[in-house]
Amino acid sequence: MQSKPLRIGTRGSALALAQAHETRDRLAAAHGLKEDDFEIVVIKTSGDQIQDRPLSEAGGKGLFTKEIEEALIERRIDLAVHSSKDMPTVLPQGLALTAFLPREDVRDAFISPKAKHLMDLPQGAVVGSSSLRRQAMIKRLRPDIEVVMYRGNVQTRLKRLEEGQVDATLLAHAGLRRLGLAHIITSLLDTEDFLPAVGQGAIGIESRIDDEATLKLLAPIHDRDTEIRLTAERAFLAVLDGSCRTPIGGLAEVDGNRLRFRGIILRPDGSEHHAVTREGGLDDAFELGCEAGQILQSLGGPAFFRY
């Protein structure tokens, strides 16, 4: 181990810290290290500071990574721990997603005191969500439901639900599990009807590509299946130029030596959608994702994303 602590950069939310601690604990177990061999460096991002409007109006996904990546480039931290679904498809020069932890459950969780399932909510119910994908997919299944913008961390959103500001909300199952809050889930949404965000449930670790020492430390905790799945999903998103501004869902699943990818694009009001499924070998992950994105580009037409 290097003489000074390995510096792990992260956002400061409870979920981000849980993910940073999981990364630290896996590294410690893999290399026989102690907590004192690591330093968790909390970095406030632009996305954390914007609470009054949708992130799509403020610049999209990069708002949750920009300041952390600057710290990486300036060598103030050695690696960064991210929710993979927050990562832009194009990273700054010299940086890369160099490791993934084993992926958690990718499904969205439905939480409500009013109904057991999304489809059971009363006519005209109000659902809170800050995700354009979730908003569009809710409207696709239930056009009668009013979906309102719902920013804030997990605890803030749950408090608003408890206060009755909304009838239900959706959150990532993976995040709730990592926070020890799986018990509050009313039901889980099947991915056959409700595709997750690209990268949902996967912790991605970003580092400098020329930092051989950190790359060697990360190698034992890297999960190859998650990398394959994310390769397909991120290629799909890159073709569609996807960000917080476009309702897109995508999921790659490994079955033995085969990879199945499903993708969807939607209009924000859920009134129109196009879906695609592609299958191939594990080595074809990047090509499968690209092909799926190209098919949806063709099905949607040039105007589909110009809202």
C-alpha cells in the first residue's frame, strides 16, 4: 500500500457515502488493509446544489460528476465512486470507468400508503418523481396519473410522501437496499413493463488511466459481468445522445455466454414509445448496444428527441 491513504472521492449524500464505504470495504478485504489506509473525500457537486428545478433544465447528468472529476484530474483524489446511472457517456480525457462492483437489483421500487401497485392507484393520483424516464413510463401505463417534479435526497422524498404531498413515489431498489430501507418498499416494478435507467444498480469507479497503482488495487474487486452489461447499456445511450433530458430506459442481462439487451425511448408524456430487443455473445456487448440505439433512432425519427 502507498504510504499515504488512498483518497476516495464521492458526493455527500447518504447513498453516495454508503457506496463509497462499500468500495472501501471491498478494497480493504481484497488487500488486507484497514480503514486508516483510506480517506473518504466528500465533494459537493452542482447537482447537489440545484434543488428548485429539474436537472434537465440545468445541464443534465454531468452536474453530479463535474467537480469530482476535476478533483481526479488535479490529483486531489485517487478514485471516484459514482452511481453509474449518473455518469455521462463521454468522460474527460485521461479518465475512465476502470472498475464496477457487482450490480444490485436494477428494478424501480414503488412506495405508497395508498396502493400496493402502480396500477392500483386511484384515478388522478399524484406521483412524485424527478426522473423524466420514470415520469414518461408512469404516464405510458397510467395517463390519468399526475406526475410532479420531486427533487431531493431519498430521505427528503420519503418525508414528503409521509406528509401526504404525493400519493406515491418511485425510487431505485438498489439505493434503498444500500441504505437499509428495503423494508419501506410497497412493491417492485417488473422490468418487462418498466425498464430501468442505463446503469441503474451499478456502482462505477472512475480513475486516471495512467494511475497504474490504483488500477492494480481495483482489479480484484472488479465485476466482469457488470462491466459487460454496462458496456452495452452505455453504448446504447451514447448512440442516442441520452442524458437527463431524454426519457430512455435500457437493460442488458447476462445468461451464460449470451447477452440480452432491451431498450426503450419515450415521449415525456408517455404518448408514444419505441422498444427494441437484441441478443448476442458477451464479446458483442458494445455492438449490441450501438445497434439497439441505431434501431430506435430509425424508429423514432429525427424529431423524436426535439421536445
